[in-house]
Amino acid sequence: MDNNMEERLLSSEADSTSNLKGRIWDESKKMWRVAFPAILTRVTSYGMLVVTQSFVGHISQLDLSGYALMLNVIIRFVNGILLGMSSATETLCGQAFGAKQYHMMGIYLQRSWIVDLVVATILSPILIFATPLFKLLGQEDDIAIAAGNFSLWLLPILYSFVFSMTIQMYLQAQLKNMIIGWLSASSFVLHVLLSWIFVIKLNLGIPGAMGALIISSWSMIIGEFIYIFGGWCPQTWSGFSKAAFSDILPVVKLSISSGFMLCLELWYNAIILLLAGYLKNASVAISAFSICLNINAWEFMIALGFLSGSCVRVSNELGRGNAKAAKFSIKVVLSTSIFIGVFFWILCLVFGHDIAYLFTSDEEVVEMVSSLSVLLAFSILLNSVQSVLTGVAIGGGWQAVVAIVNLGCYYVVGIPLGVLLAYVADLSVRGMWIGMLCGVGAQTLVLMYMTWRIDWDDQVKKASVRLNRWSLKSPEESNQSTLQA
């Protein structure tokens, strides 16, 4: 009798283990279906900005500092706002797809275009008046003027963000973002080729580098328009609709809280870089710190792929009303992201001294980058956790709460501590970065606690209320109602 019971227990444990492996495998396939194209898209899209920096860096060190200031302060600033506001599209489209309200996804996309185009236009004077703005902030005149040489060239890039971000979130919510991955990868290859031709062969300098960036960025967006308008999204795109202008205020509110959440995060590094401009030997400090931030940001694009994976999986399952599946997806995505983060952490520790040569041949800058490589490695490791938890927050629609968390951790803890270590403890750029890491670490711990303690059944109810409040009848339902009347 005891032997039979023991055999049944062993058999039950084996079935349970086999079932768990099957669930992990199924969830991993669903996650990678979103995460891989998102990683490919984000790495290549950001890669175009980094490739441009590499070509600019071989023009002159001053131009490198000017471009770095524009990229890491102004572009990060406007990109943070637009990416954050676009994450409202990610929440709404993901939950609508899970609830099978497919017709609403095209309307949410159009609403996001309206909101983001208005915001981009409001932000455009920041680029136009970049030089006086940097002078007002106390940057050295020659660096501020060098930054201004890039400002007008970046206006088309500002408006490209409106469409590239929202379309990516719209397509990935319905598991069709592989097309964006291929378009982005093709644009990256085109950008490298055009940059080489314009800058190296034709010796066009800054106009050549920026012209290549504009052409490559918009070529991807044109491809996305062709895909959507050409009939490859029949369930979710039925043409432009006046409904996009209705109920736009709730979308604006969610977009603002989303924008506030993410831009606080992306501005964080920009402010740290801006403060580096007040240190001794500012040109070297900015160049070295910006190279490290760009390497960190490039790897962060991989982490953002997992952000998209966690966001889509959580929002889809909340839209379906399945709280347990949402929790399980978080565990799978987080485990995968941490594993990859550890891999890049090791790479950065091993090759920390040689990375800078990809961007500059200035030995002083190279040495400073090498001295920051350990901090860079731990930043990369934190990315793998923090990004997934941020994706969970977007998928659940908690943007307003996380915005408050970011404000406290980054601007009450991180920046003051960084300034104290840099100027009082005389640790220079290293002090800045240690403070930055402390802020990110604090935010990660708070988000982990929130994710662990949240009532997921309650999140399902909130998602259902949100979708029902903003939902409109599909064309088929409207026609059926007319016929019955």
C-alpha cells in the first residue's frame, strides 16, 4: 500500500514538473514572439543614432561633444516624452487585443497620432533654440554652438518618433511586430551605407551624417505605412475615422501619466550628463560619459525588448481576464532578461578598456571610459530587471503610480547623491554614476515590491472597466443594430 502511494506521488511530481516545463516553454514562445522583433527594432533604431555618433566622432572631438550633448540631453528629453506618451497606445492596444476588441486598436493608434503630433510641435522650439538653451544652462560656449549645428537637422527625427513609436506598439500588441524588426534592420544597413558614402567618400561632414540619419529613419516609417494601409492589418485597421477625435481627453490623461513616468527615467541620464558639463575638463568628461551612456543605452534597447514582451503579455492576459497567466508571464520574462543581463555584464567587465575605440581615438577619453567600465557593467545588469518591471507597469496601466516612484528614487535619491559624491567627495564622473546607480537600484526594489504585492484579480477588473468605458461599436455591430432597428 505504501509502495503504491509512493509511486503515485512520484508520478504526480513528474507530471507536475513536465507540466511546468511545458508552461514555461509555451510562455517563452509567446514572449519571444514579441521580444525578439522588439529587440531587433530598438537595437537597430538606436543603433542608427550611435552609428551617426561614431562617424561624427571621427570628424572632430568638439563635434562629438556637441552631438553627444544633443543626443543625450535634447533628444533624450523629447524622446522620453513621446515614448512615454506612446506607451498609452501600448496599454490600450494590448488590452483591447486581449479582449478581442480589434476594431478599437486602429482608433487608439489614430488618437495617439493626434496627441503626439501636437506634443512634438510644442517641443520643437527646444531643438530650434538649442544653442542659447545650453548657454543658459551654463555649458561652455564652443560646445553649445557645436550642439546647435545639429539641432535643425534633428527636427525631422523628432517627428519620426511620433509614428515609429506608436506604430510599433500598435503592431506588437497584435503580435505583428516582426515586420517592424525587418524594416528597422534594413534601415540600419541603409544608414551605415549612406553614412559611409556621405561622410567618408563624399566628405560632406555634419550634413552628410545627419542627412543619412533622416533618410534612413523615414524609410522605415514609409514601410510601416505601406504595411498598415496596404491591408495587412484587416481586423484592426479599417481606415481613418472621426471616432479618433472622440473620447480623446481620457487618452490624453493616460498619455500624460505615461509620458511623465518614462521621461523621468530617460531624463535622469540626461541630467547626469548635463551636470558633467560643469566638471573640470568638461569636453573629455562629456565625451567619455556619453560613450558609456550610449553603450548602456544600446544594451538597454535589448532590455526594452523584454519591456515590450512583459507589457504585451501582461496587457493581453489582463484583457482576457486571466490574472494567473499574467503573473506567470512576469516570472518567465524576468528570468530570461536577467540571464541575458548577466551575459552582457560579464562582456562589459572583460572588454571594458577596448569599447571606447569604437567611438573615438582620443586616448584621454578612452582612459576615462575604461575607468567607468565597472559602473557601466552594473548599470547593464540593473537594466535587465528594471525594464521588465516597467513593462509590467505599462501593461497594467499603473503609469501614474510609477511616475511618483521614479520622481522619488531618481530625483530625491539618485541626483542629489550623485552631485554630493562628484563635487563634495571629489569623485567626478564616477561619483555621478554611483549616485545614478543608487537611484535605479531604489526604483527597482520599489517596483519589485509593487509587483509582488499587487492584487492581480483587481487589475483584471480595472482593465475591463477601462476597455468598456472607451470602447465603441465595431462597424459590423453598428450595421447589425441599424438592420434590427
